[in-house]
Amino acid sequence: KNEVEQSPQNLTAQEGEFITINCSYSVGISALHWLQQHPGGGIVSLFMLSSGKKKHGRLIATINIQEKHSSLHITASHPRDSAVYICAVVPRGGSQGNLIFGKGTKLSVKP
Amino acid sequence: EAQVTQNPRYLITVTGKKLTVTCSQNMNHEYMSWYRQDPGLGLRQIYYSMNVEVTDKGDVPEGYKVSRKEKRNFPLILESPSPNQTSLYFCASSLGSTKNIQYFGAGTRLSVL
């Protein structure tokens, strides 16, 4: 069983729709990242969370540490949001140097 | 401009021919890391470095070496590449540790024939 599970694996939406991508993990963590990988391959960091909720523009990320679950929401989706969204967790303890990744959610937003 | 620079971006090589992929950052970050990305497996950590002369294994270190002699550089060395190391490689850096925003290089696509 993977330590970080994302759902859905693939998601197709119409422009303007509200989108939710989920991330569940089985290990104790000290932080969680949401990353975006563009069709050209580049990866950018969207959020780093250790509790609660963060918002940036049309993107909202939430985390529930007790339930070991995080969600990434996109409001008023646009074709330029089409990308792979990746969740990554920092396992609690240790050197804080490890990252464990989910396999990603491929989002396609149609005009 | 703050950036993580990887070179080369594309590389085709043959089994057993030693190669180095360079990674450099201009943000004075302590933490640097290497990942590989494979279809169906996602991103996996190869090695990371918390600071100069401090390196540690990630999940898939076999067949790779790294060094951190200077803060800005973190090269990935494949001493004897094999076809199963064909992959897309990313370098990343951050201030302090993985508990900070990660900055990724553009990626290096490696094919080992």
C-alpha cells in the first residue's frame, strides 16, 4: 500500500467548475506540500501546510491532521489549470529531509 | 532571478559510461535533493543534503552518488549507468528542510541505451 494516495487519478472538468483533489496518507507527518507539474514538465510549489487552510487566488488547500487527509480546491477552473497536481508529505521525526510523493492527479479543464 | 539550474536538460548515453548531472541554486538554500520521476511510480527521492558535506539516502539511492562540497551545487553522479536509470530527474532546493517551500529545476531527461 502506498503511503500517500491521491484521488482521483484523472479528472476532466468544464471551464468554470469547482474542482477538488484529495490526498490521504498513512504516516505521521510534520508538513504537506501541493505541487503543480505543467504539461511541459516543470514543477512549481503551490502550498506547504502543517495545519488548517491556505488560499492563493483561486486555489485553496486544507489539511486535517487527525484524519490524515488534505484537499486541494480550484474555484472557477480554467483551461490553464490543466496540469498534474502532486501531493507530498514530510514524515514526522528524522532529519526533515525526506519527501514522500503521491502519484499525482492529472487534471484537464475543457473550454 | 531565483532559480535552480540543471544541466543537461536532455542526455542520451550508453550503459556503463559515467555521467554527471549538475544542479546549482542561487538562493543560498541549505537543503537540496534529487528525485526521479517514472510513469506509474511518480516522484521518488534519490538523495538529499541538509547542508554542505551532509548528504543522506532517499528511497532509491542504488546506482547513484552525490556530493555537496559547496552550498550552491549538488551534482548527481551515475558511475555506471544502466537502462533502468532511464528517467526524468529533478533537483530541488529549499531554505532549511522539506518543511519549507521547494524550488525545482526544469528537469533532466536521461536515456541509457
